[in-house]
Amino acid sequence: MLVLSKLRNIQRKPTAHLLNFSKKLILKSFGFTKTLKDRNEDNYFLTKNVFGIFDGVGGWARSGGRSDLYSADLSKHCKAGVETKALLDPLKVLEYGFSKADQSVRGTTTAVIASVDEKVLSVINLGDSGCLLVRNNDAVFMSSEQQHSFNYPFQIGTRSKSRPKDGDRYSFPILPGDKFLLYTDGISDNIFKKELVEHCSDNSKSIKQIATGLVNKALERGLDRNFVSPFQVKARMDGHNFKGGKLDDCTVVLVSVHEEK
């Protein structure tokens, strides 16, 4: 039986990693980000067993802010915390990155960090990006969005009162055949949960094909004014007259779990 716990407290080159962490299970990961705008404010990092994804908040651009630079710097320092300080706990990774990030850069970002240790996946989610665990064609787990109000997610950075410790924390075991997906809201605002599960469950495709397919589908739908998107559904429920997809930067990190042969 699965034990699940929740603790409160511009396009870039795709990258991939392979990890044999227990001589019984193997992790394969692939990250991909793309935008149709002038500037991509999303960022991600991959290491052998820690993964992160960051969605710079676009509203800062209207006043000259650079959330793209802030999310990139935070991502860089989180990765450095893993590689130079041997940090593994997602909260500690995010706290380290936050303490080192350049606070003179005006901008904010959401964050999701996931790590694998002893066949347990641990996650911290701050904001409206997320993590989805898929097993046997079903969603075993999907993180909840953190919103102050509609389309106003928890975020860290300039003038934000939120801190890494305010993120939701989760832990659960992983098994051979599982896939887990980290995604920014450019994905979840345009692709329904059921569809994400279906895509991740397609074993006829590589994780690279699945990841790039999800990003391209989300971007295509973001341009479609007639598509009834997840964002439209949420907007209408909150009293907003929004129609169609929501064009945004789109980023995923997809990780598959395999048994060693």
C-alpha cells in the first residue's frame, strides 16, 4: 500500500541524466523548456537525484523587473547546493538557493524541487507549478496549487513575504514503472490532469518524446481562443470572463523509474 505524507511547515537545449542509485532501481530524467514570447522566464535543473523547476512571475516585466534572471539565478544556486554541499532534502536545497540568489535582481518565482533517496521521492512545492506521480495509468499523487488569490501564486523574491519554508512538502515511495512530472503552470493551465496522466503513461514513447510533446501541446493550446482550457475553467469559477488557452512559458522535467536488469 502506498504511504503518502504531506508536511506543512526563449527555448533552451534539452538535458538528460541517468542514475543507478540503489543497484535495483534506475532513474532516467529529461527536462525541456520553450516559449513563444520574447523572453523565457522559466528555468529548471537536473542532477543525478534532485530536480527543480522555477516559473519566474511575468508581471515584473511591466516595471522593468527581470524574473527570468531571478529564477535562473535561484535555479543555479539550488543545483550548486546539491552538487557542492551534498544537499538532498528539497527544503534545504531551496533554502540554500534562496540564501545565495542575487536579491538585487527585481523579480519573483515559484519553485518545485524533488529528490529521490532510498526509493522515496520527496517534494517541496511553492506556488502554482506542480508535481504529478503516475503509476499504472493512474495519478497516484498530484500537488496542490498555492494561491493567495486567483492567478496570484505563492512566490519568493523581491518584496514577497513568502519563504521556502512556506512551500507544501510531500514524501512517498516510488516503484519501477513510475513516472513523475514536474511542470510549470504553462502546462497545467492548458492540459488537464487526465491528459497529463495519459501522456505520461504512454510507454510507446521515450521520456524525451513525452516531455517535448507536452510542452508543444500546451503552447499550441495557449494560442487557441476556442479551446476550453483548465485556466478558463478556473477563471470562470472565480468570476472572470476568460476564454481559451493561456499562452505562457512551458517547462517540464519528466523522470522515469526502472528496475535494474
